Amino acid sequence: MSRTLPSPTRHGRAAIIGASIAGLLAARILAEHFDEVVLLERDPLPEGAAPRKGTPQAVQPHGLLARGRQVLDGLFPGFSEALVAQGALYGDAGGEVAVDANGQRLARATLGVDALACSRLAIEAEIRRRVRALPNVRVLDGVDVIAPVHEDARVTGLRWQPRDADSLAGAEPQTLAAALVVDCSGRASRSPAWLREWGYAAPAEERVQVGIAYTSAYFRRAPGQPPLACVIGAATPALPRPSILIAQEPDAQGRERWVAGVGGYTGDHVATTREAMAERARQINHPEIAALAEHAEMIGEPMRYGFPHSQRRRYERLRRFPAGYLVMGDALASFNPIYGQGMTVAACEALALRDALARGPDSLQGLARRFFRAAARVVDAPWQIAVGGDLALPVVPGPRPFPVKLVNAYLGRLQRAAVHDPVLAGAFLKVVQMLAPPKSLMAPRLMWRVWRGRHRPGAAVAQTAAA
Ligand SMILES: Cc1cc2nc3c(=O)[nH]c(=O)nc-3n(C[C@H](O)[C@H](O)[C@H](O)COP(=O)(O)OP(=O)(O)OC[C@H]3O[C@@H](n4cnc5c(N)ncnc54)[C@H](O)[C@@H]3O)c2cc1C
């Protein structure tokens, strides 16, 4: 018997604050449910892959996790192919990716899931191109959102003004009515302050102070010769000095590139010179970055980026929240960038938004509650990975309850055993790539392998380094 599914209820207009990764992905989903979606972005948006002021992080190394690639390919058919056509590398998320821990490389493992290596600028530009092509999406760029409009326990639109390049005062504020406003303005989001102004409680905020900074630079890549697409240097208690190397699509001059970054916590920072990068890479035994920093042609200058703390705002715990309003992306949770999770989390939150809209006779009724609960489930695992990983490092301040200590001790052993065991290395990488939950590493068959692997000579060396 065939059954006709009810067509989704359509609403009038949705407005989104910020047209970066989270804002664009929210627009992609809301376009399925609203007659019109308006994206309001402070920066004038470039046509292609170019840096802009509002997202200074975008020129820093950005890894798109394999789970994020899967979601983006689902939302935008042919997404990976479009980036590969621009020169992105595409290959197995295990086979093409090496992970170093304590100066030792984990065994190589094939995951059977592909990942993309390319620049964040190219990823954002491709998403933007697809979203702009949606017939019911309108982009207002070069405009400042002043604040949402709140009346009678609901948000009914927002006030905005064009940013006038010639005058700091800008032009006259205007009001845009909307049935739903989504705050995707990034980690400096003003939603907590706006909620207080409207008479609500602000969400509880969890913070982990990491004081991380990394120095990064682009280097020329020998054409068609990447033995690997990405090398991740994990921060460990013995060596809390993360590093990253990711192949990039060619730049506007057709130069194939690497982007490399070397970082440190709480003041252990690398000077912004290639010599300092090379020295740090040698200290942490990262041969690829050391060789590039010593010999390769550098494109542009080394850059420094500081990131004070990971933060998570617990909107799902608020008892009162205005109707017609949501918060997504970094505005909800912003993670220590060494784990490369932010874009993938924004993509998974977009799927959570789609589910939350699909439920209920009137999908806007109770939407905030449904969405924030689902988004909290999305954030839980990457937050556990990032915060758990950071609290394993003695340099990071914060309480460490016994279960956190226990899990971190186990993960340290697992990493050491994974130097020789491709099964353990593959299981670890699946969690890193957000393809499996952290608890999958506690499976008895893996625990047995960790226990068995503790007698290997390499493991003993690494344990000595960790002591
Ligand atoms: C150094 C660094 C490295 C990172 N590396 C990775 C990585 O490897 N992999 C990964 O997945 N993620 C990484 N991230 C995280 C990633 O950049 C973010 O998670 C991702 O950009 C999603 O952020 P967002 O869209 O929520 O906010 P943002 O990217 O911060 O964008 C917010 C947007 O809102 C606009 N805006 C703000 N206020 C207003 C206003 N009042 N009116 C109009 N517009 C406004 C801004 O101009 C901006 O465009 C990294 C972050 C940092 C800092």
C-alpha cells in the first residue's frame, strides 16, 4: 500500500546572522522549509576562495574530518568532486593520513572512508557557491546585525545596518521580520548578552583554558608527489606540542601547496620564522615539516594564531528560551582547533536542525528545545575528545575526575601500542575522524590488544619518553 508523506510545512522567512560555515549550512537546511532565507554577513563576501576579516582563522590549517566530508557530500551532491577538480587530494582517511604521538608514527591503517585535503577557503567558497545558487536564499553581505528583535517571548526578526566603508557610524538601521532567526556569528556571539537583556538566563558556559598558539606557513609542494595528504602530530603528556601538515589545492598562481603548523600550550609558543618552525619540527620529530621549513619554497610569510580556551554554551539546559530563535556552530561550542572538529560539528548540527524541523505538526513549535537537545548530542563526543585530550596534558589547568584520569591513562597506552598495531591505529583514527564514538575504543577486543601491545619494544621507548 502506498502512503503519501505530508509535505513539510513551509514558513515565511528565516534570517541567519553570519555567513561562514555554520551560517551557510543552516541556510542550506532552512531553504527546505522557508519561503525565503536571508543570510546577513558583516564582511563583503568574495566570489571565490579568498580570506576575509570576519574569519581570520580561515587561512590557518583546517582539516575537514572524514565525517564532515560525508555530510557535505550528502548536502551538496558532487561536493568532493568539485574540490578535487580544483586540485584537492581525495583518499582514504586512514591510508593517506599519518598520526604521530610522542615522536613516533602510528601504524598505517585503511579506514575504507575517504577524506579531502584542501584549504578551508576552498571549502567555504564551494559551500557558499552552492548555497547562493539556491533560489530562495538571499545574501546580504557587508551588513552588521545590531540585534534580534524580541517581543512577547519570541524573536520576530532582527535589526541590521549596512556597513559603510567611508563612515564608522554606518547607515540607517533597518528591521527584517523573520519567523526564525539563527545566530551563527561565531565564538564571540552576543546571544548570552541578548538573552539577559530580554529577561532570560544566559546559558551556563564550560571553558577549558588551553592558551594554545600555533605558527603556520604555506610551502610549495612538489607537483603530483604527496606520499601523504595529511600528517597529524598529536599532543601527548610527554610531548604537548601539536603539529599539522595538510596538502592544499594549488593557489591562484597554480602552485601546489602544503600548509604546516606547529603549536604549543600556555606560553610554549613558536616564533613566527621558518627557522623556529624547523627547529620545533626537529624537536618533535616531525620530519616532513622539518624538511619543508628547512628547504622548501615558502609561499607568503609565517603566521601566528592564538586560541585561549575551548568553550561550550549549554543552551539545552535553559528552562526558558524565546521562540523563533536558535544558536549554531562556534556560537554554541568552539573547540581547541588542534582536533580539527569545528566544520564537521557545524555540518552535523545542520543535520540535527533538519531532523528537528521535520518533527511535529508545526515544525517551529518547540523547535529550540528539539534542536538544542539534538545539537548537544552532536557536540558531546567531539567535546569529550577535545577536553579529555587537553586534560591529559599536565600543562592544561582544570579538574580531572577519576574517570577522566582513567580514560586518559588507557588512551596513552593505546597510542603507544598503536605504533605497531594497525587495528588499534585504525580504531583511534576513526574516532579522530568522527566516524566512531570515543567509547568504541573501550571495546574488549581493543582493550586486549592494548594490554598485549604493552610489551613491544617501541611501546617501552615511548613509555620512557612519557615518564
Ligand atoms: C586557528 C583555528 C583553526 C581551526 N582549524 C579547524 C580545522 O582544522 N577543522 C575544522 O573543522 N575547524 C577548525 N576550526 C574551527 C572552524 O574555523 C569553525 O568551527 C568554523 O568556521 C565554523 O564557525 P562558524 O561558522 O560557527 O563561525 P565563524 O567561522 O567564526 O563565522 C562567524 C561569521 O559571522 C559573521 N558575523 C559575526 N558577527 C556578525 C554580525 N553582528 N553581523 C553580521 N555578521 C556577523 C563573521 O563575519 C563571520 O563570517 C579552527 C578554528 C581556529 C580558530
